[in-house]
Amino acid sequence: MPVKEVLTKYTKEQIKKAAQIKAIFFDVDGVLTDGKIIYDDTGRESKEFNVKDGYIISHLKKAGILVGIITGRESKVVSNRAAELKLDFCHQGIMDKYAVFEKLIKFHKLKKKEVAYIGDDINDLKILDACGLAACPADAREYIKSRVDIVTESKGGQGVARDISDLVLAAREVLDKILKS
């Protein structure tokens, strides 16, 4: 059973927290990407996103899970990716990510324990400390890793979103149905 394979990597407490998740909020640079920003000679920006992270988003949404981005940088590339994935929201250029987090949970009538957040840097810490399931990539700094519930097996841009999404879907007993469909 694939669900059992996914869940064996986690503690009972992590699975319990994942089963309560109704929304997943992501940082972008260092989470959905490897953190590199590439500029060509004309100043045009590019980033790499993992297709496996993107693919699971549609399944999260079908399972009724709210999915979106809160990021400190403003980028047309991120806007394009968010639109392509049909994310529920994409907040960019955010200096106070926690304030946006608070507004989102209030607007969507969520409890903090119902939100998973994946971040990798100092400006993510306040949300990571407050949310129901806090995660970071394997290549985050130790002072971030020490404050989260889960350090993913994947590094930033290499399947971090997929790691947490698979856990949430498995804990909510939806992953097997997805795999069978």
C-alpha cells in the first residue's frame, strides 16, 4: 500500500497534525525552487520549478485543500506559475508574511492548526511557529530545521511540496483513492 509507505516515514504526532490540514501555504524561493534566481543580459528573471510539486496541486484542490503562496519577492515568473497551477491565492512582495497568514486564515475561516506552511528562512519563522504543521526543505538552515515539525527528504525545488502534500493526502486517507483513479 503506497499510503503505508508514505506514512512510515513520519511519527504518529506528525500524521495526526497532517490529518487536520485544510490548507497548505508555500514560500517560493528555496521551497518551490532551489532558491536560485537567474537573470539574463536583458534583466529577465527565470526560476526552475519541480513538475512533481506542480502536479500534486490539482489533487490537493480536488481533496478540498486550499493551496497558495506567500512570498517576500515579487516575480512575474511566480505569477505565471501560480496561474498555471490555479492556486487559490498568490501573495507576493510580502514583508510581513505573518500578517498575510492571519488575514488568510480569518478570510477562509480556518484555524491555525488546519494550516500547513512550508518555509525555509527567517521571514517564515513566525508562521512556522504558529501553524498546525510546519515544514522546511532538507537544505534549510539548522535554526529553521529546529523550529519545524518536519524536515522534508527533498531539498528546495526538488519535491518539497510533493513530500508534504503526499503526507497530508495520505493522513487524510485520500492518497490511495488518487492512486487508484
